[in-house]
Amino acid sequence: MALKNDKLDWRTLKTQKKKRKLEQVEKYLETKKKLEIVEQSDEKPAKKSSLAIAIAGSIVDNIQTEELATYVAGQIARAAAIYKVDEVIVFDDTCSTAGIGKDQEEPQTWSNCVWMAKILQYLECPQYLRKQLFPLGRDYRYAGLLNPLDTPHHLRRESVSVYREGVVLEKVHTQLQQSYVFVGLEEDVRIDRQLEPGLRVTVKLNPDGGNRGTAVSPREPKSTLGIYWGYEVRLAKSFSAIFTESPHKKGYNLTIGTSDKGTPLGSVTFKSKKRRRALLVIGGVKGLEFALSNDDSLGTQDVALTFDHYVNVCPDQGSRTIRSEEALLISLALITDKLNNS
């Protein structure tokens, strides 16, 4: 291992920089070729399977400091990025907002859910857009200490990519009624339509160069090229809202709950599906049983009946308890492997 005082020769640094640039260009050309094949095909790209996770916001209720709570939120974001999660749901397992009027103070647990959602959104956002989309405030005071997600859409200025995330500027081409978008490059990109300033948008850059682009769905990089493009964050005011407020028209077609009272994961088999819309739910300190006991809308008090599979991912644990953020990482590691092989 080189010592900090050791200085690399400038020729070596230049060679390394050139090599990285060549690798980026090769990757870009490969991606561009795939995109051309997709665009020339008459068939629409097949919709990809998706994975959502839900975690109780109450896990930060008893954490001693805001700094530690921020770190826990960072662990959740990192786990979601590593295992290519498409949607992160933060739910209130206490249903604390039920019966609360507009003029009443917001319950602490729900405030913590909102705060966690903000941190998750902040970390998912590319670094070059954060100043425009996240104004300075107390909520993000420790976010700078967290490990970056470093996902494919977190591009640097010199990075070469077909797609980029951007924010719509107030500048407009008046004749063509087309907005300009800041996408982290030296030159702003003009897109094919006029959008509201301040809106975050996914831009498909013109392959012929220049400052032109097209506003596309944030799901397009994954659906056309299989590139993981981050996760969306959703808030749920109750346990039942995880299922009833799904962004999918037909809801989730594979739901998995985790508990030390569940069936050992090793004995569970997942049915193969053409387009899987999986949901993994992690409870708070008191478990998913507690979340269901606070929510009468599902019409059952047996939490296992609310899922397709109710599993124990670590049946032979050495510690008396497994923290929710630990359970999430363990569950994703084991369950995604099982899903990929089913």
C-alpha cells in the first residue's frame, strides 16, 4: 500500500486518466449501440421486474442523536442501491396521524418518517443537482457525512452517458417553446418541450452531440438498456397503505414479510413470474405484528395472512435482536439471490 507522502509520477497519472476516459467511451459506445438496436426494433421493450422495500420510520424514534439517525438512513439507502431497489417506502407502523386534525401538532413518529424520506431522496439525487433541489436546512445537516450511493445515474462532469438527470431551468427557447435543463455539464441542454422550472427530469442526450436532448421517463434507462437508475421514495401513513397505494395498477404480485416468527427462508420457494413486482417489508423495533395491531383496515390480526410469504431470514441468529437496517441488508442479500434463481 502506497504511503500518503508518496507522489505518483505525472506520466503515470496522465496514463491512468487516459485509460479511464477510454473505458468510459467504450462503455458509452456499447450502450449507444444497444439503444440503436432497441430503437430500430418494432417491438416495444419488455417491462422489467421491479423490487420495492418498505421499512418502518419508527426505527429512528429511539436513536440517541440525529447524527446516528442520519447514518441509519444512509445504511438503508446504500442497501437499496446495492440491490437495485426501485421503490423505498417509509411507513408509519403506529398509524400516529389517524384522527389528527390539521391544526394539531404532527406526531413524532410521522415526523421521523418524513425526515427519513427526505434523507433517502437526498442521497438518491445526483450530487450536481442537490443544491438546486434540496435547500439548506437542519434536516440535511449530517447528510454530508454519509457514504455516496455511486449509482450509474450519479455521473461526473467528464462522464460519458446516453442519459442524464437534470433540473429544468427558467431559461426557455421562446420560438420553439422548449426548456433548457442543467444536467451537470458545462453547457445546458435544450429539451423537446417546455416544462415547469425546478422540475427534476431524465434527459436522453442527442447521440450526435450538441446541447440537445429529449425528456423521457425515469424508467426508460432500465426498461431499454437495463441500467439501474435509482429508486423512488414513497410515504405510507399506515401498514395497509403500503399495499393500497402501490404505484402499480395491479399492485404487487409477490409480497414478503420478515419476522423471527416466520417460516425459515431456506424452505420457501418463490414462483417464477414473467414480470415480477416484488415487495419486501421490514418492521420496526416491535415487529410487523405491532404494525398490524395499529391498523384495522386489513380485516385480520394474523400478519402472516397479509403476505404471500412470511419468512425468517436468519433463523439461527447469534444475537437476541437484529436491527431493522441489519435485517434489511440480510433480507435483500438472501431474497434477491432467491428471486434471481426462481
